[in-house]
Amino acid sequence: MLTIPTYILAAFAEIGGCFAFWAWLRLGKTPLWLVPGTVSLVLFAWALTRIDADFAGRAYAAYGGIYILASLVWMWAVEGSRPDRWDTIGAAACIFGAMVIIFGPRSGQ
């Protein structure tokens, strides 16, 4: 099943793209950061369309939980700030919700 890896790819592509804009506007980096940032955001949009879901809204809702966990991993790995217990509890709740959406049984739609 490629759903979870595709969500993870989408999450890190979105975070990387948005971070490039953050670096430019908030950290004073060169506008050249926008080039890989834009490419990364295009990769994010492409990856999210690869999710095997009947409805875009359901794919996006489940993505939200994966995105939250990926954001905390990014904060720790790239920005050097370790998530605290409230970050961890919140991410666990979100991942649980995403898994319910992804793996919940569906009656005939």
C-alpha cells in the first residue's frame, strides 16, 4: 500500500516548500530560495493527487494528521527544536484520526 508513503512525501514536500518561503521572508535568505520552494510545492500537489481515495476532501482530511506529525519531525530535525509532550500528545491524536479516516471501513458509496 502506497497511501502512507505518498502522504509522507506530500507532507515533506509541502513543508519544504513553505519553509523556503519562510526562510526568504522571515530569515532574510535570498529570493533564490523560492525556486526550490516552488518546485517542492508542485511536488506536494502532485503527490496528494496520487492518493487512492474516492473523494478529494477525504484524502485532504487524512493528510492533515500526517502533515502535523511531519511538521513536528521537521521542527526537530531541521530547526533543532524537540517537540514537547503536548506536541507529542496532539500529534498522536491527529495520527489516530487520520488512520480512522484512511483505514475506516466504507459502505457502498
